[in-house]
Amino acid sequence: MNDDPEYPSAPTDPAQGPSSEPLSSTAQIINWPAPHDDLAQMEFSQYAANVRVLPPRPKFIPHLGHFCAFIALLVVTLIAALIGTLIVVHVEMPRIPLPKLPGVVAQNIVIGISMQVFWYALLWGLCALVFGLWWKASAGMSFAQGIHWNGAVVRRWAVVLAGIGFATGLLITLAGNFVPMPKAPPILEDLTRSRLGAWILMAFGVTLAPLTEELAFRGLLLPGLVNVFRWLEQRRAITETVVRTVGIPLSILLTSLPFALMHAQQVSDSWGPVLLIGCVSIVLCIVRLRTGSLASSVVVHAFYNLTLFTGLLIQTDGFRHLEKLKG
């Protein structure tokens, strides 16, 4: 009996039937039987019909190498967006010295958000091109398939997903009363600079921001980490039970930690809101894994942000009294 099920045995002599020698290469299949040996061809056909053909091993897409490539693309597009923005600002404001232009971009929320929109759009376009070609060549898979977009899930469960985002926003807002919160975090300072800037920040916060953050963390990092454990399971180093009880929870934790830390500066590096943001990430990871759809976590994330901004809208009478956020 053949010890390796991936390489079934084939007869070396058609008249004797299958032998115990394993096929060492596809050349043995191609060269046997002889092209004009009808009897051998018939014997081989009968043999091949009884051989169980195993499915190919799955392609682990995305994996952590893809996430590292994404980080490289993120850096490249950030530099391009920053240079492009500085050029535009310099053309529009020629009197401002070049060394002071970065400060102008940082202080002007309209310019800053415009730069981020350009950055994220450039990042998405480059990711779609690079990963689309990469995954098509290696696994015959499109960019949307590789990140597990699965928009059909959103069409089926849109109301439920929106409800999860809304409920998460309410619970996080309520939990904020029980943990230390900074009085004037940078995110609120950005909002209070101008009413126009507040509306632009809100629009960005419920569209491109969650879309791009989900691509990075739930589209590439989370499945990349889970696939490490799936790869180990495939090689029988661990069991399916270990993947479910250890691998997936650990992957969620390792995804949520950098996600929370990325937002730390926006909340004055206060541990209370950082902890709450980490909890939001856990919810998003669970939605992504349970639905198998990145689009689902994008919708939940967007409605979570919308819930928070709606609270600020109510508090400031439609951003007409931004000074209320300073108290």
C-alpha cells in the first residue's frame, strides 16, 4: 500500500496491474502507458478510475507576507500623498515658507483630511493592482476574493449589521462613564476648529476611515494570523481544536492590540478609551470571522463611528456650538 496518499501508485507493467512503487513525478504519468499500447491504455484507465484524487492544499490567502507588503504600500502611498499635498499647498500659499508647510497641513483639518482622502484612495488603488495581480498569478483569485469582501452578506444582513454597530457605539459610550477619559483629546480639538471641518471629519469617519482600517486589520492582518494556525494544522502540528480555542482568540487579540494603539494618540494616550477601542476591535473581528465577510465588519465599523458622531451632533446642535465640546 502507498504510504503517501498524495502520490498514488501506478503499475510499471500494464499486464500486472498496479504496483507498490509510488509515482515520483508527473513524468511517470505522462510516459505511461505507451501512446500506441491500447491494452495498456485500457488497463491504465481502469486503474485511474479507482484512484482517489485528493484536492489540492488550500492557498493561505492572505498570509502575513501579504500584510507586510501592505505596510510597504502604506508607507509608499503616505509619502506620495504628503509630497503631493505639500506641493499643492505651496502653490496655493506661496508666501508660507517651505519648512512651515507641514505645520499648516497638520493644523488645518480640511487640508489634513483632504490629504488622507488622497492617501487612502491611492492606497486602495495600489493594493487592488498589486494584490490583484499577485493573487491572480498564484491562486487564480481576485483582490476582492483575497480579502474576503463578500458583499452579498451585507445585502442579506444589512439591518442586523447596522444594529450591531449602533449597539456597540451605545455600549462604548456608556462604558466611557466608568473608565478614566481625557478632558480634551486631540480628536475633539480637531472637531472644534471649524464647523466645516467637523462635518468633513464626520464624513471621512464613516466612509474612508473604517473602509481602510478594516482592509488593514480585518482584511489582511486578522486572516493572516489565523492562517498561521491553519498552516500548522494542515501539517498536523496542531489540531482543529487548538486552532479554534487558542489560534483564533490569539489572532483576535494580536489584531486588536495594534488597532487600539493606533488610535491612542487621538485620545491623549489614555488607557481608558484605548481599552474601549480594543473592545470595539474584538467585536469587529468576531463579525468578520463569523460572517466570512470584510464588507460586514466595514458596515459595523461605519455605523459604530456614525453613532459616536451622532452623539456629538446632538450635543453641539448640529456642530453649531462646538464650544460645548471643550467643557
